[in-house]
Amino acid sequence: MEEVEHRIVKIAALSSKGFRAIAPDLRGYGDTDAPDSVTEYTCFHIVGDLVDLLNNVAPQKQVYVVGHDWGAVIAWFLCLFRPDKVKALLNLSVPFLPRNPGMKPVDGWRAAYGNDYNICRFQEPGEIEAEFAEIGTETVLKEMLAYSVPDEDFNYHVTKFTKSGFTGGINYYRNFDRNWELTAAWDGCEVKVATKFLVGDTDLVYHMPGLKEYIHNGGFKKDVPLLQEVGVMEGVGHFIHMEKPNEINDFFRQFD
């Protein structure tokens, strides 16, 4: 896989500090396989991919994990299902979201934001892909990355998404309800991995209904009892790792 410096962490910077750093393309992204079936993108499929990778690159070791957005969601699942594989976790933007046994996730977002909310619109296979195709890959990515991105990084993503399309990534959203159904056995379980969490104060995720209260008023700590620190970065949006890569690396290196 090609190295793009501004992804989750600065790989070269971590390597210089003695870490062996790996930034895999998850299923459906970049150069990794992208199955056609929506049902092949459940949390168990993606975590299974990661466990297989870890068994190959670090079979006898626990690893540090860093995740952002969907990477963060998958990292929470990895720590929930296989805490034996993880030494510590740094997650960005998306906190642990405990399963609500009384409501499917998409129904919750539809009730809060209406049918035009992006996650709700993503549910129908092929619909949003057709819209993106009409707009064009470069324009879609410019709208997603609402700040200055180095040309090298931006062109890399345009090339990869032009090749693979957006279906693989969108299929993660199409499995919200399926994941909810499949994880009923983990209802109420805690994430028992040493964890740090960072979010930008202008990140729309941070401003979702009830999320600030959950993060800061004890709910997050209850569900993730080994949570060591929560950091809120001022003036920073959703793509926190791209806006503040050096600060993310510094925060990561402060694990106990």
C-alpha cells in the first residue's frame, strides 16, 4: 500500500520513535478487496479481516490501534470482540456508541434528522452511487473534505475512489441495522481496553443529540472503564487527524 502521510497518524514520525506502523485499507477501500454483496460488510467481516492481518504481522503481540470515523467504529468492535489483540486504543471523532436494544440505529437517525439525512439516504443500494457518479469523484471528495488538503493526498484519494467507486465504503452504513441485530449478545458489555479519545469541537459528530452529555457526564467512562483521557480540540472539525496530525501523534505517544 502506498503511504500517504496525512491519514490517521504520521507513519514516518511513529517509525522514528520505534513503532512499527501499519495503515491498512479496510475492506472496500483503496487496494483491498471490495465484495459486491452488502452483507459482506458487517462488523464481524471487518473485524475478522483485522484479526487475520494481526495474526500475520504480530501473531504473539498486542498492538496499539488508532481509528477515525468508520475506522473508530470498527476499532470499538475489535476491542469489544477481541480485547486480547489490543494493548491500547486511540479513537478519533466517534466515541463508543452502546447498543440501544429498543431501537435500530437507522430508525433513530431517521427520527432525529428525517429521511434526507445522509445515513438514511445511503440505505438504498445504488441510489447514492448514481448521484455521486453524476457529480464526479473529484467534486464529491472536495465536498467531503471541507478544508485545505495537500494536493498529493487529495489526488491519491481521487485516484483510489475513481478506481473502486464509493459502494464499498457506503456498504458500511448499510450494515448499521444488521450489525445491531448481530450484536445482541454483546448488549450492555463494556470495552475493556486502555483508551484515549479525541474529538474536534466543530465536528458535527460531537454535536449529535445527547453525545456531549454521554462523553462528559459519565456514560462514556461507564461503558469504557479503562478510558484514560478525553480531549476536545478547539477549532477542529471532523477530519481531526488531517487538521492536527502532529498533535494526534503527540497524544498517542502519551499512553501510560
